[in-house]
Amino acid sequence: MANIDGWTEFGRRSFERLGLTLRPDVDFALLGCALHAAGEGVMFKTMVPPKGHVTPGPADLLNLIAKALVIASADPGDGRTLDETLNELAPRVKS
């Protein structure tokens, strides 16, 4: 739990420093959990590297994931949820 709290605070401070606000369906606890899960995944990948694949180093990989999470969770001013934005970018295929 302490690691999640640390990631949650990291997200809160980062958004404040960057002047960003969260989308209406995301809170800092959720962002902290996502960052924590990303960090655990990167650590696991480091301990058990995939065979036959060249992959970025752990810092580069975590940096990319963290940036993607910031982009996904930051409200650009439209007040839309992440699902609403995703549905606009990739409309659902009707059968």
C-alpha cells in the first residue's frame, strides 16, 4: 500500500507542477494504482526478460508508460471521460 500511496502522491505533485487537471472519471488514487502496476510490470520484465526480443531498458519503458498514463488521464479542457475520448478516436465497429 505504501508504494501505491507514493505513486499517488507522485501523480498529484506531477499534475500540479505541470498545471494539469484530471479527467472527470479518473482520480489520483486510480492513477497511483496504474503507475504502481506499471512499475511492478517493468520490474518483473527485468527479472524475467523475454527471450529473443530486444526491449527498452526499465527506465525508458516506465517513462513511456508514465507519459502515456498522464496523456490518458489529463483533461485537455473538454471535460470528457477517457472512454468518451477513446470512442471518438476509435469508433466502435457495428456488426
